[in-house]
Amino acid sequence: MKILVTGAHGQLGREVARQGMDHELILTDYDTLDITNGAAVAKFMRELKPAAVIHCAAYTNVDGAEADFDGAFRVNVIGTQNLAAGCLETGARMVYVSTDYVFDGENQQSYREFDATNPKTVYGITKLQGEQLVKEILGRHYIMRTAWLYGEGNNFVRTMLRLAESNDILRVVEDQVGTPTSTVDLTAAIFKLLATDAYGTYHTTCQGQCSWYEFACQIFRLAGKNIQVVPVTTEEFPRPAKRPAHSVLDNYMLRMMVGDPMRSWQEALAEYLNR
């Protein structure tokens, strides 16, 4: 299958390129395709005629977006609209990678795909607007919400390991709960869905849940790092963007439609650290 991949230099894009070697991949990033330029996207799509688009590119600076609504809107909304329109014209199907930030994080139960959204940040608002445009423009789409993603690039796991090199004690937030998700597992789910006509909205995170504090402790345990981790509250680490307190996603539709290929977050993390 000929597949256009946006955000190919990012964590997810790199893993898509690694797992998609059996496909004809067109790897793009901001330096090769400006997704905010509608004319450029339309021309690109008409000339290359991909059968599918895996849209990994996004404005993901959650705190930065609070002071740059226009920038986040251009990438997450306009860029997505341009790609969806290109897919509609050329007959391509589209994978749109979204986020747990479309929810407010106030639900104590795991969120299913059709629970009410209520984003509290610019990042979450613009990602949800991107979802809505994909639904309006394109019938053949897969909206895939994920959370706490890590892979080949800058992420929480690597930050913790780097800080452990120069600190004996680390303070990590304990009152935010979610599911660490490996790009390996998310990418496997993307290709599993792409092989079907099971269009719709899916939650795609690894299994289980933990706090950032518990995540950090597990990282150091598996990496054999002897460091003291101190649990702290969100109030002790104020940030420009409000973080969801409880953003655990339930992969309900994934289980119902194709079977859930996602591993436990502990198993996926162990493999990542071994790699």
C-alpha cells in the first residue's frame, strides 16, 4: 500500500517508518510538506496518489500552545483539514492521531470512545477540532486517540533517565493518572486497523494505568537506577496548561472491532528499555 506519513521525524513517525517497511511509504515532515498550505497539500496528493495517509504531525507543545493559539490551530486544525480534503479528492483513507486531552480528566472511570469530550487546553481544543473536521470531510477515517506516548525521541522516559544521571532525588507528580503508551504498540494498532474497513474513533493506549510517579519508579526499577523518587502534587508544579487528573482511556472499540493488540504498559516499557 502506498502510504503518506506526516510528522515522519517525530517519535510516532519514526516507528511507523520502521514497522511499515513492507509498504510504499512517502515520509514527510515540515521541511518536505507544509500541511498548513492547502494548495501544496492538494498538489502533493494529486501527484503521488497515496492509498492512505497516516497523520502523525501535530503541534504538541501543550504549554506553548496556551500562548500560541493561532500556531496550534494552523497545524492541528488547518493542516488536518487540508489533508482530509486531499484524501477526499484522491480517494485515500486517513489515520488521524489524537489525544486524551480531548477529555477534561475529571472522570474517575476510564473514558470510552463515545464519552463526552470537554478539552481544557488549547492543545486539546485544537486536536478535537481536527477530529471534527476529519469526521465532517471524510467517511473513510480512523481517529486514534492515545496518551503518554514514548518512542525514539524526547519523552518522559528519556527525561527521567537523563535527570537520574545528575540527581539523587527527583520529585514527580503523583495525582495525575494515565497510561504510558509505546509507539511500537500504537503503530501496530494503526496498521491493524488500516488493513480493515473498520472506520471510526478508537482509543489506543497500552493496558493498565499509573501515575507519573509510579511510571518514574518503574523506569528506574527496570533500568537498575538507584534514585529516590518523591511524590508531589500538581499544585507544586504549576504549568501554563491544565493537565488532566485522570486520563485513562478504555480501548473499547478496538477490542470490539479488531481485537486489542496493545500490551500492558509495564511489558511495553521493559521492551523499550531493553532496546
